[in-house]
Amino acid sequence: AALKRRVRFQVSAALKEGHVTPTELCQRCLSLIKSTKFLNAYITVAEETALKQAEESEKRYRRGHPLGVLDGIPIAVKDNFNTAGIETTCASNMLKGYISPYNATAVQKLLDQGAVLLGKTNLDEFAMGSGSTDGVFGPVRNPWSYSRQYKEKFVPKSHSQDEKSNWVITGGSSGGSAAAVSSFTCFAALGSDTGGSTRNPAAHCGVVGLKPTYGLISRHGLIPLVNSMDVPGILTRCVDDAAVVLGSLAGHDPKDSTTIQDDFKPFELPNVADVSKLSIGIPKVTFKSCQQLWTGTAADLFKNAGAKVIEVSLPHTCYSIVCYHVLCTAEVASNMARFDGLEYGHRSDMNKSTESMYAATRREGFNDVVRGRILSGNYFLLKQNYENYFIKAQKVRRLIANDFVKVFRSGVDILLTPTTLCDAVPYMEFIKEDNRTRSAQDDILTQAANMAGLPAINVPTALSERGLPIGLQFIGRSFQEKQLLTVAKWFEKQVKFPMIQLEEVKRHDHDAFQHQKSASFS
Amino acid sequence: VLNRRCVEAAVMTGLALNCSINKKSLFDRKHYFYADLPAGYQITQQRVPIAVNGSLSYSLCIDNKMSQMVTKTVRIKQIQLEQDSGKSLHDDTRSQTLVDLNRAGVGLMEVVMEPDMCCGEEAAAAVRELQLILQTLGSSQAVMAEGQLRVDANVSVHHPGEPYGVRTEVKNINSIRFLAKAVDYEIQRQIEELESGGTILNETRAFDSKLGCTVPMRDKEGKQDYRFMPEPNLPPLILYDAKSLPANMNHQQVVNIDLIHERLPDLPSVKRAKLVERYGILPEHSFTLLNEDGLTEFFENVVKQTQMKPKKVIGWILNDLLSYLKQHSLTVKESPVSSFLLADLLNLLEKKEISSTAAKQVLAELWKGEGKTPLEIVKEKKLELIQDQKELEQICQAVIDGQENEVIMMVLG
């Protein structure tokens, strides 16, 4: 059991030396997935294929020729990446039962390195949302809801509130992936990040969430939300692991014309970094974040190490929410047009006419959130509105991106902000507001990086007063992931974020057994 | 992902049509729902196409006799790259539509002409010339019957001096011949409509080749808002020329306009001029030669293998060979008479071994394709021209001897 808590580098070493075999590792992860089923982190568990992959990996280790550090390492993939032969649903009725004929490039690259694909993780439907609560397979539960740290601090607000129903959300939309990594069922997971969808759940679940520079990792096979902002995201338990996964994913893909042509050189992060020559910028923010305190503490850490910490201004970032809303819904409306029920996916029984079939299929296949965004998007793309909304939003986007250019040009190396406004809220509270309101609130700190295509990473920093994870975000210059991750790793070492103490796993196993026993009596 | 060959084909075609090539062109999404459009949008170039402002010169005969040709020009508005949709096959008997998606996504080149043509004949001639150019360049095989070249005609009428009238778009035209018919029908229909006090609707009509008329197309709704949006997955297309090409650029990653220009083959108009100059044939002859697939080659091969002057050879090619092929609906490639055989025959004629009447007889035999050489046929049918004076006298004497009475009658008057 202690094995799982180790980070991947150590596991790789263990595999190499034969202390544990890929098959054992795979089986343990699969069994842990079963006992944490209540988290609802996985939509599909690919048990058979995973074990086969583990077997192949084992053969390679026995021969002394593993493919690399990732060989035999169990991973999970967000269910909006195409996986050959394994269902890809995007947590939507539209694609329930859809088996893709090909692997997304990012998935293929991991498989080529020998990684073992355990399954597809849960998300908000079509990655639209910031809670991982709006998918057709139900919401994902934050593993920290069942941690000793949270339970110790938990104070019920009323009689009706009890521990069991007060679980907190993972954040989204890559909540399943974040929960999977956080609960030790895998060593790394793929998410996607369009407005913060990798960094947000990473912060809430206490794991590292990396959003790479736009154009670094291929989007081929990632079912698109906003083509001009989407990136595959990497979720791991430590920064070093994120660097390893990045090394195997980055690089030009001829199948994705938006990937850069330059060669990518995978890098290793130094164990000891000198941050004294760095200039850390902290953007002025007008809203209150529970994390403000931690940003201050982090700033002190850097100052004490000799770095320069200055306040910077990103004047147009306050418009990023509305700008994002226009551009995102417009691209969504376009990208969702392919789901008409004719070629694949759900098709309605309505057959009076082609149009009525389209309408019924799309009404049945998409949830409110998706339909709402499609309607908005089409509105903004109408001829009479295009100039006022879409073109204007494009211009505002340029201004937002230029803010960052200016700041980086003035000598700032890395920007530091909280990742989210607050720690994870209880599900019952979260659902009181609608998806759009929540997204607008929760994306506020993360979105601008997608607007500008910059790399950004969430590093788990400390626990809140409620015993839940808080993460801080570092934003770097385009394609300077090495510098960004070096700083992140240094910071990670300074703060020594505590390990989650999951007791619930054992207890739930026990409960299930009890239930079975009583059932056989009656 | 953009197909390099499509870009090169568009640049070649643009250069051949005297267009300005836009060094930067953009891609857009055009949204509409239809069963043969699987993505729900088509990628096209609405804002900035790859080539603009060109011209196409073509020739027409003034009368039907091919004796006077006149050159006309039609302006090319633009050339744009876009995606093809799938194919819809309507099965009315079972009230269903079958959708074939195999060609969805394949690259298309749309050539937009300005309304500079005034009748079916001009439209047909212009499109025919375009077809030849495309085939010469290798951009497309441009066979209309196979859907490799699709033509939509936009037709309007107006009184001289007044602005252009409302136009209709005519689709479903499957050959150049039908193009001329469709255009002429539509012009007539519009004139009749207006003269009887009606109006022309800005609509799409389909050409019915069986009835020879245009009919309004079903399931084409009114004005559609296509919600154009820049295509986010295709960055702007940048083309270079020798001047703008950066030194360290990987040559396999770029399309160089100047290089393409250098490699352009001779266009039809140039080819025709060369034929006229080289062989002394008439301009209208050169048109016919180029119009028929393989005919120029055949002609040149015959010329190479015979001493007969090209000016004479051309007569045999255009009058005898071509009309025979047309009669039997054969292509030049399918001709039972090869250029070698024809040259052989023409050599016999040239050497005065046979008369021209005899030559035509031999040719008629050769068509049968029985594998006999001209010489063999001549010997078989005893068609040789007799050159020997004595032999001729003997024959004449024999004839006269055999017709004593007639000869006496003639001598007596």
C-alpha cells in the first residue's frame, strides 16, 4: 500500500529493479479503483486491456529493455480523448456507447512509451463546467472529502448535515482525472484545459496540474471545445512527474496544424534551483480570494530566497470573462455542429424529416449547459452580430494577450496568482448556482492564460481552514516550460504539501461487506 | 490539415489565369446542416482567397463554318480553396436519401468568373478553354461527366444601358453542351418572364437535361446565415516567392510561387500558336487539334513519319480520321488506324504510287483493323497507279479494241 503513495520516479526505479512488477502495480490500481468507486472518478475501467499492457511491459522489463521511465506506469485519460477500442463518451448522451477507431496523438504517445491505460475519467459534459458535476454519469467526489484532514475540521452547520452528504466537489472540468491521481489509483492522468479545466481541479484535489503552451502538445483526437484555446493537460502528484509526462507528449504533430514545427527537447529538472535571479510578478486583482493570504506567504518565500517580487498590472484581464464567453460559445457552436446523429453517436427515433431528427437528437443528446452555449455561440456568429461580438472579442483577446507580453518584456520571469478563489465547496452548495455563473466565478484566475496561450501550473501549497487543498498558480512565458517547472519544483519543495490521509477507503470496503451480509439473511 | 498539392494546384491555376496570388490567405468555416456535410460546416476561403483578379481568353467562331475566329476575355474574380461535401443520392421511390461520404473533405478549387459572357456559346467556349488549361496544368482532369469539373451558371438579363438584373443560379449541368443549352434556356425564360410583366426571383434552379429546361430546386431554403467564423485549426496560409523566402526556411515546408511559375507548362493558347507557326496550319485547325484528346500527338507523329507537307496532312487528320472517329464514337486512343499506318498510306500517296481516290479506299479498308498494311491492301485491290507509259498504252488500246463500235461513233462525231 505504501507503494502507491510514492511518486512515479520512485515507482519507475522499483519496476526497473524488480521490486514490483507492472502486473502487480496494475492490479493494485485496479483494485483501488474498485474500492474508491464512490468517488465516481472513472467512467470506463479498461481492465482487460490494462492487464494486457501490463503483461507486455513486464516482458520488456524481464528482458531488460523497458521503453522508458513511463513503461508499466498506470495512467488514466479524461473521457474527451479518443481511445481506440475503448468507449469515449465526453460524459454525454450524445456519445454514449461510442467506440473510437483511433487513439488521440497524446494517448498514442503515452502508450508508445509503455504506459498502462487504466480507464477513462469523468468530466463535465463535453468539458463545459468548473465542477465536474454536469456529466451524465453523475458528479465526481473530491477524495479529500474523505480525508482525515477534512473530517477533523468539519463543523456541521445544521442537524441535517452529516459527513456523508457533505462531500466536496473536485472542481472541473477534468475532475475525474484529478480525483484519480489524488486517490492514488493512477500515477498520472491526462486532462484538458480550455479556461482552467486542468488547474482548477488540480488545486481542489491537491495535485499538480500543468497547462502547457498552446501549440506544444497535439490536440489531434482531443474532442474540441474551443480550438483556439484547448490544450491537453497533465495531472500528477509532483512537478518532476509532470516534466516526464510533458517530455513524452510535446512536439510537432503533422495531424495538428496548430502545433509548432520546432523540435522539442525533453528536460530534467534540477534538484536544487537558484531563484535569486528571478523576478516574480503578482498581478493586481480587484476581487477577494481566500488564497490571497497564501500568495503573500509565497511571495515572502521567494523574497527570502533573493528573488525580486513586484506587483504587476494586467489591465484588460478584468474583461477576460466576457471575452471568453463570446469566443468560447462561438467555437462551441461550431464544434458541436458535427453531432447530428447521422454518422455516429446517439440518433433519435424521430424520423419525420431530417431536420426534426437533428433537432430531437441534439435535444436528447446534449444537456442544458451544452445547448445553452450552442445557442449563445450561434447568436454571436450571426451576420448582424459578428462585428459587435465576435470581432470585438477577438480584439479584446489580443489586448489581454498583449498585457502579458508587456509584463514579460519588462523583466518579469514568472507570474504568481492563486489558482482558485476558494477551496472546494460542498456539492450541495455548488449546485445552488448554475453552470454559467459558477464557470464565470471559478475561471477568473485561470482563463487569461488560455487567452494568451501561455503555460501555467498549479502547485498544491497548503491546507485551508477547512482542511482542504489550496493551490497557487505560476504562469510562464510561451514555450518556457523548463523555467516554469523549475520554479514550480523549487516552490513545491519549500511548501511540502501534506499527503492526503484517506481512511474512507478501508471503511467503505467494510461497509460494502456488511451490506452483503445482511442481504443474504433477508 | 492543409493538402500541399491542392495549394500548388491553386497557385498554378491562378498563375495560368493571370491572377494575383495572395501571399497570405485565410480559411473560414461556413456553417449549415445537411446530411452530406458531416462536420456541420465547410472549410472555405471567404475573407481572403488564394488568388484574385485574373483573366481567361477564349475563342469563338463567328459563324458555324470555323472560318472566322474571334477572341474574347472573361475576368476571373477569384480562386478559392475549399472542402467538398459528400454526395447525396435521392431515392424517390423509397423516400430516402443515401449519403456517400467518401469524397467529404477532399480539396476543391472554385474558380469564380465575372458576368462577362453573353450567351450559352460564350459560356461553353470559356469553360472549354478552362478545361483545357486545367488538364494541361494537371490541376484537374476536369471531366464534367465524372464530376471532376462542376459548373454552376449565374444568369441574368437587362436592357442595354441598365444595371444587371436579378440573377438565378443554375446547377446540375453535366456537360459543356448542356451548359450552353441551360444558359440559353434560362436567358430566354427570364426575358419571357419579364416581358410578360413578371419578376425574376434570386433563386437556385436545376437544369433538367431531358426536358432541356431549368426548374426551381427543391429543399433550397431562402437566405441562409452561414455564420462564417475563422477556421481555428488552420493557420493563415503563407506563400513565398524568391524575394520573400527566408534564408533558413525548410524548402519542404513552403510553397514558392516563383518556382511554380518557372515550372508552368505551355498553356493551350501558346501550344496553338506554336502549332500554327511550326506546321503552317490554320488557327481553327489548331483549335480542333487541341480540342480532341490525343489528336495533336497523333498529327505530329504522322508528320514525323511522312514526307507529305503538314498542310496536307492536316486535311487527312481533320476530315478523314476525325470524322471516322466521331461517327463511331471512338477516341483517338481507340483508333484502329495508328499514326504509323496513316503515315505509311500518306507516303504512298506522296510518292504518287496511288491516287488520292485510291488512298481513300485504302483508308476505308484500314478502318476494319484487320492488321493489313496499306501496301498489302493496295496490292490486293490492285489500286496501284500505273506509271509505265507502255503499260498504259496497252490498257488503253485494249479498251479501245474492246469497244470498236463506240470508238467509231466517237470518231465520226
